[in-house]
Amino acid sequence: MNDATDTPGGDPALLDALRHDLGAAQYTVDGVEELLGPVASAALHREEALPALRATAGRADARSTLMRLFVLGVDVPRAQAERALGTLTVDGARRLSLVDAAGAGPDDGVRARVDLRPYEAVDGLDDDAPRHGGPGTAGVVDWWIASDLGELATGSALRTDHVLGVGGASTTLAQVTVRGPRGRVLDLGAGCGIQALHASRHAQHVVGTDISRRALAFARFNASLAGLGEDRLELRLGSMLEPVQGPDEPLFDLVVSNPPFVITPRAPQAGADGGAVPLYEYRDGGRTGDAIVRDLITGVGSVLAPGGVAQLLGNWEVRRGEEWHERVGQWLDESGLDGWVVQRELQDPAQYAETWIRDGGTTPDRDRAAWTERYGAWLDDFASRDVEAIGFGIVTLRRPEHGAPTLRRLEEVTGTVRQPLGPWIESSLAAHDWLAARDDAALARERLVVAGDVTEERYLTPGDVDPSIVLLRQGGGLGRTVRTGAALAGLVGACDGELSLGQIVGALAALLEVPASEVAADVLPGVRGLVRDGLLLPA
């Protein structure tokens, strides 16, 4: 049943017909890239439509028609739309609220009401991991996702209740999410439902929440189009954690959230063509500064089961006289949870304002007065709190099985990482627990092996026998580079699973002619770091 009059419906028979037509047209990510070619595809990713319009102009094949209609926002003749939607028909698409038709004649225009495009991603679900019958196959998923038409198609600023499709942040969250089997998963701020779809592949039951009725309607449509039944996905209306808090509400094993984290000035709001800063439901939490991310970090533990994990994206303010990790670290301390924060980007207030003013469809070329007013409002808002920079990153939280939190990591990683990170994050959490259960004496009894993605670089001064610098480089994960001393490098080189760490330390001590206790004190902290980050693994 449709929750909003201007969102797509979900008649099962019509959805079956739509799936057939989209598949028959090879309307897939690979199919679209083949159609457009590399130049037009790359331009489209940059929100430039002209090369794609030229690549599809004058073509009447089904794939080109669907692309022009649902992505590029071009009116197509009804006869052409009928050929592309041969099973569903234009009337069926109208009943699903996907299109409007100007008339019944073959040359009458058909216009899309929604953006409907193929989606493909690798989400880190292992080939051998238990799954719960969700759509897609292990690792790689491919669906069609509906959302509101964007500025590229409409040529105008976004409506404030705009429902966003799958953007870069959504893809990032899907790829960093841990994908071990879960009983109950919460997608907080579900939007068009993409995180809920990913979660359905390794969870028994998924609950999606959003403050927007329109977003929930799109999420319901996308789930139905992907073949996910209402018995496994439950959608609830409400703000933040409110829809899932209550004395009889079961706890969740995983919470994922791409919340409305954008820091927007709290000022009188105008309409799409006004000068004041509008609030967009998909990105603005309606709170001052970074309060929505703080509240989520400090409050999500109330709905997590013991051992449950929460992962979210967020922005945080860096105020004058503070380091970025001080503010976020305080939130971790207040949460009572294990916490790991990776800051991926840092922008100054001017960069941040420009990014999000443009995101809403306002540019200096289109409306200089509105641009200037909104730019000034953002700068004034940040100045009122002495904000010097805004960080963006990934937050992973975990409710301890018992006792106090033992994990607290805050680090900055701005380089390229190898996605999907979810399996690596999950293994790092397991490594933390493995290390926490072993003191140095117990660790010395273990046998370790070097991970398969680790390489070693040695730098020697000409004429020297021994290297002056030894670097261990990680090919996966966060792509860490670890500089080691001679003893630690020698130990890593001997970690083939045959000897225990204690035996290797003893051999190094004899070689270096120093007490074994000194070698152990030198290398074991480094060993713990290498195990924690996945460069060394238990044999």
C-alpha cells in the first residue's frame, strides 16, 4: 500500500512485469556503461548529462529509452515507451506512479515521475557465510533503485522532502558494514532503503526507520522490486531511535545508519526559490551543529544487544583550540561502548558550505543572491561556535558482551582504501578480542602467520649490510604502512606458523646476543599492533 500520493506503488503483478522489462533491456550497470561509453559514463557520475544525452539521442532501443526517461529526465514518445515497457505497458507504469503520459497517441510524451536506475555493489558478504535468502548473490548485488528525480533531470533545486537515491555515502556505508550473520538489524534513517536491502542478505529480520513518509514509501517499493517481502523488512515512521525504543522491543544485533548528519544553519527557512537556507529531510537532522551525530553515538547502545555492532557515517565540528579526536572521543566515553572512529576527510567551513549549498541545487550562476545569503548564513553559524573545520568519517561501535569497554580508537586515514572494508573491520574487532584475552606470556605461546596481502620494503644506505628502514605494507584494509625495527622485521619474517612467538624471540635474542626479555619487550607491542590491524594472523 502506498504511503504517499507522489511516490511509486507496489502492485505485485506490475512489479513482476517491470522486473521482466528492465532485465530484458539489459538495464544494468554494465549495460548502461556499454551504452554510454566511458566518457559519457564518467561525465554522468559527475552529474553532467550532456554527453549521455548525445550518446542516446536518436536511439529507440529499450535501454536507451529507459535511460533517457528515468535518469536523464527526457520526455519520450509514447510508442517508444511502450516498446521499452512491453510487458508492463505505459498504463501499468502510470499505475505504479512511475510515469505521467500526456495522451494516448503514439507521439504523445511520456515523462518519468521518479529516478529509476540500476545499482551494483560489492558488500563484503563472504561466499561461504550463512545467508537468509535475501536478494542478490554473495558479495556482488545488483538491484534497481527508485528515488526522486534529481537536479540533473529536473533542472531545478530539490524539494525539501526529496528522497535521495544511492550516493557515495550510501555505497561507502554498505561496503564498510560488517556482514556476519545477524538476527535483527536496524537501518536508522533508511531513506530509499539501500542499507536495508544489503542487511536483508545476512539478517533474519530488518527494521527500517525514517522521519519521512515519502522515504519509507520509496524504501517499500525498492524492497518489493528486489523481491524482499514484508515478513523480513519492517518499516516504521519516526525520528532517530524513537520508533524502536520500548520495554517490549527486542534489541538489535546490528545498527547501520547514514543519518541526516549535514551541519546546517538553524535559521528561518525558505522555499526552494527563497534565499534563506532550506532544510532537506534526507540530509539535515534539524539540530544545532553536530548534535545529531553526538546523540546517535551516545544513545545507540540502548537498542544494541550484547555484542551488537553499530556503524554510521557522520560529520563533527572541530572547534578552535581542539583536535578533532577530542570532541568525538568524549562522545565515545559517554556512550559506554567499544568505539572506533576513522576520520576520512576534513573541510574548512567555506568548503563545507559550498559543497552543501550546491548539493541542494543552488549555484552562483543560477541565483547569485540566494547563493550569497546561504553562504553567509553557513559561515555565520560556524563562527558562532568557533568552528574551524568539519570532519567526516566512519564510526564503529560495539556493546561489550560483559564488563566495561576495552576498544577506543580514533585515527585519521585520508588515503585510498580497498573496499569492501566490512570483512576487514569484522576481523579487526575479532583480533582486538583475541589480543585482550592474552597477556604477553600467553601471546608468546601463539603461532602467527603473515597475511597474504602484506609486502616488505627495505632501504639500505650504499655499502651497508643491514637495512636502515624496513616497511611493511598492507594491500587490503586501510592500506597501512608500518615502519619496523630490525628485531620486529626479523620476527615477522619468521612467522610462518611453525614456531611460537616465544621460540622466535629466543632465536632473535641468541642472534643479537641480548636477553630474551629485552627482545620481547621490544617486539611484542609491535606484534600486537600488527595482529590488531591484520598484518599478522593467528596460525
